[in-house]
Amino acid sequence: MDALIFTAGIGENAPSIRQRICKELDALGITIDENKNKSKKTSNNMAEISADNSPVKVLVIRCNEELEIAQQTMTCIS
């Protein structure tokens, strides 16, 4: 596993949920940095919240669900 990605409503906005999920995945080499996890700082709509020593990257990526729904709708009706 190279990366774990959190996105959409809960994935982007619920640090406590991300922490609980990752805590159960430590056997897979997934470790998050608590301070990074709580921070709202993103660069290019993405933030890395994995600990420096984590072999697996943990990322929070913003998504635009409404745009995706509109694009998929246009594809279906075209």
C-alpha cells in the first residue's frame, strides 16, 4: 500500500474520524501526525497528514462532488 486518501465531507472535515480509522491500521504501516491531522492547512487542495516515519502516506484531498455529479449527468444525457 502506497497511500491512504481521505476525501469528501467526513474525510475532509473530521480529524477525529481519520484518527480513529488510522489507529486501527497501524499494523499496515499507517501512522498519522496528530498536529497535521488537526490542521486545516492544505496546498493545492491536498494535505499530507502522515507521520514523518510512516511508510504509507496519508492524504486529505478536497473534492468537488457537485461538479462530478454535474459532469456525470451531462455524460448520461448526451
